[in-house]
Amino acid sequence: SNVQESQQTQGPGPDHDDDGDDVLSSEQMLFMPSESTPLVSSTDSASVYSSTAKLVISKHDQTLLEEEEELLEQNHLIPSTSTDNNSRSKHHRSASVNSVPEIWESAIDKNKIHTSYYIEHKNLIESSLPLMLTFILQNSLTLTAIFIVGHIGTLELAGITLGTMTANITGLAALQGLATCLDTLCSQAYGADKFQLVGLQVVRCFTFAVSCFIPIAVLWWVFSYDILTMFIEDKALIAIAVRYLKVVSFGMPGFILFEVSKRYLQCQGIFHASSIVLMICAPLNLVISYFLVYVCAFGYIGTAYAIALNYWMMPLGILIFVLRHPETWKCWPSNLKLKQVFQNWNRLIELALPGIIMVEVEFLAFEITTIMASSLGTTALAAQSVLSSICSLAYQLPFSISIATSTRVANLIGASLKDSSLVSCKSSMFLGLIIGLINAFTLVAFSEQITSIFTNDSEIINLALKVVPVIGYMEIIDSLNACSAGCLRGQGLQAYGGYINIFAFYIVGLPFAYYLTFVINMGLTGLWLGITVGLTSIAVLQSLLVFWYCDWDNIIEQAKDRNNEV
């Protein structure tokens, strides 16, 4: 959740002395009337609330106030409530609605706010938990298609798998990477109380992403068949994949809308909305897929229609959530003009392109390892598939912390809290280390049981088990890699992350993997060891950049420059 709340929705607080150094006494806070504050004074937020309503603090806004209050108490800027009795605490909490925002703003200006590792650990954990569920459920949409089609036939399964992989490489991964620019832009704007800039950036990103998808759609509809025939000889297999791409393309604008709209809420500290939506959509996807494939006799292509439909249902769910939570409306721009949507795209693009590179480079690198594994034989390729699936599932935990980190760090940078931003980055890396150790221990301790979930073939299991020690170490490194990448996104340094990924995978990791696999004949173990070396270099270089070689003052100035638009 964000550390800075605007006075727009709280009304003016009590007056300070001219020098602004005085802090309210406990008596002033305790006896301040809780309903004497005027209604929303900002015209930007006035439309959210009824003009005749009493001052209402939503549950989300109250959470933000309590977090500000906790930080103010920790920095000894207001009296602690820990020694108050219940009655005094109620009065104090009521008074805080009026006093905290003004004291907070004054403390920010005087650089008196400093967070703690406890607060940052707590914030990142609370934010990342719903994200873990979100990513697992979102990934289940395509897994459901593969699961259902797998019961139809081998050709259909291979075709849908090829279509899914092609859609991921050429479309979904790129669009998800593009949307990561909002992790910086929206979160920094919200941290700086530039609420309406949040919504404007979301609209711009959606427009830009749809513009980028148009050539991708042309690729899928017109050129995908010819391109796939360059790599695959089976024309029937290609025909299934191309048909899948064409159907799914109708749902891609909805997918883009979901990616940008969930970041509209995440920058406000609302991480559970997308989880709620997917807890509804993911089971519906299974039901709709089964209904279309078997009841309506659509066959394998019914899964593509179900996915396309769910891609539109997900942003609809976010819209319903927003409509039911008026406190989120303050971030939507009033009097939005079409001209504004197409302005300042250069700032968006300079963050979006590195985001695309960071996602695509890693995605393509792992696809290349799959191609390399296919040269080792069918058993090695099957073991590679099992290990990749396990690693993909385990990665959702640190990746969730990474997204929470980028939001939190960007919020703090937007609020010009340099020291607190650094504390949050350190907290993220610590949590990443813990998650990595847990993943590694779980995988090594229960390796046989976990691999048996994916296959019953003893030869495949035995080969996978030989690679598990390398995978265990890789889980620790990849977790640190994810969290350091989250820090870079929060700082707005995605470009450096893109360069690091290209160097680490294509100059270090893949060549070393090839050398170990085919020159030294280490087989599948050498393949994963090479990739692990590449990931290690990413984690080291990104960490050095975040903690030793970045200019925090310049980062904050760049954030101010981005946020000066509105």
C-alpha cells in the first residue's frame, strides 16, 4: 500500500505554526472534532463523493492513513497510541483522519520520515500474497486448454501447444513486458499524489499496447502459417496452431486491458482485486472450455474461444471492482482529452521497450534451451519439459514479491523518500533470499515426489533427478534475480535491466550451456548449469546497480520530471 495520501479526499488538517516545525500535542489530537473537517475540497475528487455526504473514509483509505500514522509514530512525530486506552485510541484514530495528512506532508518536506525493515517486510508480504494467487490462476488459463485437448488426441495436443507457445513468444510476453512500464509510471505518480496522472498513463499505455498488437495480429492472421512451415514440416499441426492464434487474437485487446487495469489498482496498494477476478474467471474457463469442446462439439478450437472470452471477462471483473470502490476513482483523469492520450509517449516508450526486452530475452532463452535439449533425445526433452514446468511454478513466488517491490519502491520514490526506498529494496532482497531457500529446500527434499506429478516414466524421472541439485541452486539465484529486477522497475531503470539480460543470457549463459552440454558432454545437467551461470550474472549485476552504482537523487529528480505533467 502507498505511503502517501493526498489531502484532496481528507480536507484540510489543523493549522501549524508558521515555521511548520510544531507537531500537534496529544491533547490537541484527542479533542479535535472528528466531523468538523469540510467535505472534499479538491474539484478533481469531488465527483467521487456526494456533496451532501459526511466525510467518509473508505477501508482502503483508512489503511493508508494507518500506515502513515505508523510511520509518524515510529519517527516520533506524533504520540504513540500503544499506551492509550481503548477510548482514547478511538478519539485518537478519529483525530488522525484530520491531522495525519498535514503532519505527513510537513514531515515529507523536512525529510523526517524513515521506514523500518519490519514495516517493509510486512508491506511486501501482504502485497505479494494475493499476487501469487493471481499469477498461478492466470497461467492456468492456457494450462486448462492443454489439459482438455490432451484427452482429444496427440495431434490436437501438439497443435494447441505449438499455438500457445507461438502466442506467448510473439504476443503475450511482449505485451506483459510493455505493461511493466506502468509499475514505474503509475506507482511514482501515485506516490507523488499526482492521482489523475495515474489514469492518464494507464490510458496511454493501453492505446500504445493496442497499437503494438495490430502488427502482431497481422502476423498471426497472414504470415503465421508460412513462418511456422520454416521450422515445422507437419502441415496439419501448423493448421491447428494457426487457427488457435486467429481465435485468441479476438481476446487480446481484453488481455491488454486487464494487464493495464490491474496496475491501475496495484499502484494504489490494491493487490487483491485481480485475485478475486481470476478466482471467478479461472474456474469459468474450465467449465466453458469443457462445454464448448464436448457439449457443443467445437472440438479442440473450443479451448481457444474460451480463452478469448475469458480475456474479456477479466477486465470486466476489474471494472466492476472499480465501480464498487469509489475511492479508486480519484486516479481517473477528469476532462480527459484525446490529445492528451497521444502526448509524451516518449516517456512511456523509454520504459516499455526495456520491459519488453527483459521479458522476451529470458523467455526466448529458455525456448532455446528446449531446442538444445531436443538434440539430446526424447527422454532429455521430456525431462526438460518437466523441469521447466516446476521452475515456472516456483518462480511465481519471487515474481510476486518482485511486482510488489516495484510498486512499493516507486511509491516511495514518488514521495521523494530516498532512504526508505533503499530500505524497501533491501527488504525485498532479503525476502527473495528466504523464498529462494524455501523453493530450493522443497525441490531438493521432495524432488522424487514432485517430478512424479508430471510423469510416471522412471527413465525421465531419474534424468530429472540428476539435474535437481543445479535447479535447487538456480531457484535461490533466480529469486534474487526477480527481486532485483523489481527494484530496477521501481527506480525506472528498466533499460539497464534489459542490457544486463541480453549480456547474461546471450553472451554468458547460452554459450556456456552449449559448451557444457555438447563439448564437455554434461548433457541436460550442463544445459541447466549454463543457464544458472547466466542467471547468477544477472542477479549480481542488477544488485550492484541497485545498491552501489545508481544515483538515488537523480532517480528521484527523474520521477519528479515524469510527474510534473499534471
